[in-house]
Amino acid sequence: MIRQLSCLVRLGPCARKAVSLVAGLATIAAASGCVVKQCTEIGCDDSFSITATTADKRWAPGEYALDLSVDGADVSCAYTWTNTPQVGGGGVFVQCGPAVTVSVDPVTRCTETSDGDSVSQSCTPISGQFTQRITVQGTPARVDVVVQRDGAVVGERSFTPAYRSSYPNGRHCGPVCRGDAQDWQLP
């Protein structure tokens, strides 16, 4: 561009530097004006979850009952566990109330494979090992849980969540979601 201008008009060394500087600044200004921030529409929910395990990750068969107090509101549910996965390898899923679910799922061992620019992951269930996950929608300040098997208390504990904010579409887009996940080892 400078060479083309200098062919049309004879420019001195200082003038050529000035034209070069102006052309460079114009290019930078044009490039920065073309940057468009686009937001995806990934959604998320506020939630608190508890992953309960036993020392050997095995759950004894029996009739399980969970009694929860979520910020003072009582929620109860029950399920039968046979210590075997459902057809397809899944566990048990129970809707305890509009905002509380419980699932018992297999523990998995995952391996990651890289091939150039791509990465893939494969997960395989570990035979006989399961975790129980309690999920509460929203942001309760306190959750008390009592787990029973065949009428006997297996464990009880109070949880005070420490929420962290996440931005699935980036900080500039929203939504902002708050969540916490805690572990609980039962005997």
C-alpha cells in the first residue's frame, strides 16, 4: 500500500513512516471492530449434591429409606437395592420430591485416548461397586440426611453447602449457576 502511494505521490522518508503508521493503526482498528462475542445457550441449574459411598463401595442389599430436611422442609423416599445393576448397567433412580432425587449408580473406571487433535474417553463399570447420589435443586443453606437400611440407621449427617458460581457460556453471557458437591463415606 505504501509502495502504491509513493508511486502516485513522491513522499519523503518521514512522510512514508507516517503513512505506514496510519495504515497500521487503521488495520488494527478495523480488525478489532470485527470481533463479535457470541454466546451459546447452555443452561444450568443451581444445585447441591452429596455422593455417598461405603469403604469398599459395595451396598448391602435391602430396603433403603432416606429422610432429609432441606432448610427445615422434610422429604422422604425409599427404594429396594439388590446389589445388582439394572438392565443396561444402570442403577436405581428415585424422585423423592419436586426438588430432590436419589440415584445409585455403578462406579466406573475411565480411560482417555488421544489421537492428534482429538481425545476420547471410555468408561467401564467396576463389578459390584456403586455410589449413592442425592441431588437437591436450588441453593439450600442446610441439608440433614438420615439413611436407613432395613429399618436400621446406616448414617446421618448435616451438610452446609459452600456454593461456587459457574458460567457455562462464559462470564459475559450468563446464566450464572451456583452449585456444591460433597462426599460422604458411610460405614
